[in-house]
Amino acid sequence: MMQTPPQSTLGELFKLLRPFWPQLLMATVLGIIGGASITALLATINHSLNAEGGMQSGLLAGFAGLCVLALVGSIISDIGTNYVGQHSIARLRKELGSKIISAPIEQIERYRSHRLIPVLTHDIDTISDFVFAFAPLAVSLTVCLSCLGYLAVLSLPMFLTTAVAIIIGSAIQFLVRSRGIRGFFQAREEEDELQKHYRALAEGAKELRISRPRRFQHYNERLQGTIDRICDIQVRSINLFVVAKGFGSTLFFIVIGLALAYESIWPSTDRATLSGFILVLLYMKGPLEHLVGNLPIVSRAQVAFRRIAELSIRFSSPEPNLLLRDDERKTLDIEQIELRDLSYHYPTEDGSTGFGVGPLNLTIQRGEILFIAGENGCGKTSMIKLLLGLYVPQSGQVLIDGKPVDDSNRDDYRQLFTTIFADYFLFEDLLKDSAEIPAEANRYLERLEIAHKVSLNDHSYSTTDLSTGQRKRLALVQAWLEKRPVLVFDEWAADQDPEFRRIFYTELLPELRAQGKTLIVISHDDRYFDVADRLLRMSAGKIVEVQRKNKDTSSTSPDVALT
């Protein structure tokens, strides 16, 4: 796993909140004013309790004004905090979404989904808790500092006693936090594993029911084991904070006890001063405990910021301009696509040599039906990803009508293709670029014999909860509707029944070619290889054989130039 340098929690927070600093400043300042007003109210109350005649009319007006100030400051501060919190988290989510959608596909594939999803959910929620706590924490800190200032005015010796107690308590909290945050890091690592086990529960539900040993091993050892480890780590980490908080509360009352002892040690101590001191201490206990009680939130936020920083580092090389244009490519009448000396090697992992494909030489003509065959793992899908521009070749180049594909036009080049991968994702909605699409979609649903299962409702499918074969037919409907010149099918017919498999090869593919489409089909169905204009066979990442329809021009050369 990539290691990232420790992140400053406050630094990352200020970076997140920078676009909202006017609102945040207003919320914090008003919260501070509200907190200071409460401290002033305490001073007024203490003065009135010890003054002859109680509260005078002048003090009464000031008291009322302080009440209004405390109320208005608190309400507006909370409203501002809510605004800043919601909008900053929304901005963070959008930024992470932008990083992911703009990241090279190789980075997405290497950063497993069981690690990606917790960052987008759990870590964002953790930071959200911290953002919403920030202004209240600032207010609590202000109240505590204001109270300490008032205590210093009342009695310097008693203030110094309180300051020493706070320093001791803070030192304990610092030691506890350094140990507790290590536990939170460990728990966060385990939560990635837990996400993987949850995925297995849902995606492997059939296998877990069929195999009792697998079911018990997964549930008892993996799932429960990971949950128990998270529980144990969290209990130990949070207990450290609980003990420190309890110690701090006890220390607080020890200070009050020492303050009460001053009267017996120094009989000259003013009782009004003593009562005011204790009154302020008792009030300060709430904000101080609020500060201490939120230390676990601060620690978890530090872990979450580090996780998000790791994701940002991994996705720090975005493809250019992926989110700058949303228009469809207009020029769709291409004549040929050429792969020239194309090579690509996967990065090594755990010391093993990465698989590679190439050098590949291939020319695909407009309107051609090209089949690609070969054993599993021979590089068929990797070659397709190079052809589609999803992988950037490490040597060689892709040419479209003789013009090279590079970073400046790669995304435009991809818009030539509609692809149904073996591990395809089926979107529930249609692209809203034509009023005729619903009518066309209904025709295709009828043609693919799934209209009785699926209908359209406001440019969305009524359901995608279909069998595997029917879902692939629905994906083909989407491919049809996109009206792009090149269609790529990765084992599309593998999940179809024999009759519909025949329809796909002998009816649908010829129909699509008659519409001017270029068709690239990865297939193991040798019964229908005669449908292809050319058949490529791959082995160990190379094209090792080529057959043309009705004329065998096969070659065993690992580098086959097709023209």
C-alpha cells in the first residue's frame, strides 16, 4: 500500500474550508461573541449576587443585552456552521468524484473497490463530523479562554492553580491521543477488509449457500474475525480517551476543592471572589469537557484526511479535459483504425513479473467483422483496452485514418466506440440527447425479446433486475442507441441461450454491419467463426494467427501486420 506522509489535520481542514472562509469567519466570530457574552453574563451574575441591593437597573439592561447577544450569536453561528459544513462536504465529494472519473483506468483497476468505497462513504462522513464540530469547538475554546481570563482577574493564585491543572490534563490528553490515533489507523485498515468481506456476502451469496465449509469459514473466521478485531481496537482506543476524560473531570473538582481550601488557608480571601471563582469553574467544566470529548472525532478525522490524501496521490495524474466537454463526437465516418507496434506491460506486483501484450500490428477497416479468439488470459481484453484508448501504450501508437491518437484527442477517439465488456456495468438511464430515443429503445427491446420484462419510464429502464443473459441484451440496446461506428463485444454471447446465440451471430451482427458498423467480437464460439471477415488468434499477449473468410492466410509469426 502506498504510504503517505502524516497530514496536519488543521492544515487539511483549512484547505477544505478555504472557499467558504467568509461564512466560516462570520460563524466563528459570532460564536466567539456568543461565548464571550456568556462569560460576561457569569461575571454579571456573580457581581449581582454579591452586591448590595442586587442587580441595579444599569446592570439589568446590560444583562438583557448580553442575553440577546449570546442568543443571536449562538443561532447565527450554528446556521453558518451548518451552511459551511454541508457545502464543504459537497465540494469534497465532487472533487473526489472528479479525481476518480478523470483518473487513468489502470489506477482505478489497481485501487480496489473495497478500498475506494469506504473513502467515499466512511471517511467523508468522519470529516463531515469534524467540520460540523469545528465552530462549536472554537466557541468552547473561546469560552474556556474567556473564563480563564476572568479567573485571572478574580484571583491570580487560584488562576495559576487552575492553569497547572489544565496543563497536566492537557499533557495526559496528548499522550492518550497519540496512542489512540494509532488504534484508529489500525481499525481503519481493518474496515477495508470488512468491506471486502461484505462484498463477498452479497456477490458470493449463491456459493456461500451451496458450500457449508466455505460459508462457515467466511462467516466465522473472516467476517466475524475482522469485526471482532475492529471492535477490540475501537474499545481499547476509545477507553483511553474515556479514562483521560474521567481523570480530567476529577482533576477539575480537585481544583475546586483547592479553591475552597483557600478560605481556610488564607482567611482573608474574599468570599465573593471565591464564589465567583467556583461559579466560573463550574460553568467552564461544560465547554472544557466538550473540547476533551471531541478529541476522538479530531483523531478519526486525521485518519480520514490521510486516507483521502492517499487516494488523491494515487489519482494525481488525471487524464486532461475529461470533464471539460460533454458534447458527442460529430465526425463518425472513419475508414480505418491501425495499431502499429503497440506494446503494454502491467506493473509488477509482489515481486512477480507483470503480464504484457505486444508488439501488436493490426489494421481494422470500416464495416469489417473482426473476431478475436484465444485461451483465457492470453491478452484479448488487454488488447481491446489498448484499441479503445483505455490503456495508453508504452510503445507504438494507435492511428485513426492515419492520424496518431495522443493525449489531446484520445477522449474524442474513444467516442467512436460502444463496448460491452465481460464485466460490463449496466446504467439504468438512457442518454438524453434525442426525443426519438424512447421509441427506438422500445423497438430494440422488442427485437431482443425483453420488452415483456423491461419498459421505459422518463428515459430510464423500469428494472435492470434481470437474468445475466437478459442484462446483456439490455446492454446491447444501449449500444444500439448510442449510434457509434465501432461496436466491441467481449464474450457477449457467452450467457445467451443457444437460439439467441445463433440470432446474435447470424442475424444481429450482419444487421449491424449493414448499418455501416464496424464490429469487433471476442469469442470462443468456433461454430460461428465463419461469420467473421477475419479471425485473429492470440497467445501470450501476441497475435499468432490470422484467418480470412473463405481464404486461409494464416501466419504463425508473432508480429502480424494486417492491411
